[in-house]
Amino acid sequence: MSHLRQPRDVELLLKTFREVFDILRRLGIRYIWIDRFCIVQDSEADWQTQASVMGEIYKTSFVCISGLGAPDDDAGCFYD
């Protein structure tokens, strides 16, 4: 997972994630938790481990941005 801590070209991400990074940059927020990237998706054990601390993660967050209702990860945060 250490490779996820390295700088990446944001333009390679899907639109929703690019927009989230733009929002965070404008707010001056340097750290982000994205379930899709922070939890090993095909590992039931990792899901169980992370799910047990997710409440604490979200409880101590500054802001929570959710893409609920989006048809897919490339729809963006703001769509018709």
C-alpha cells in the first residue's frame, strides 16, 4: 500500500476522483481516505479490519464527500 502514498498524476484518475482532489485542494486539505483505494477490494480480511475502524476514520474527518447516486466513478461529483 505504500505505493499509494506516492504523488500521482491526478489527470489519470476518473472524473469523480479528480473533482474530489480539486475540492480538497481548494479547502487546503492534504490527506484523503477513499475506500476504493485504502481498502484492498478483493480481500475479505482487509474489509473486516478496515470496517472495524471506519467509524473512527469518519468521526475524526474534517469533511466527508460522497458520490451517492452517481451512475459510475466517472460521472463526477456534480452531474445532471
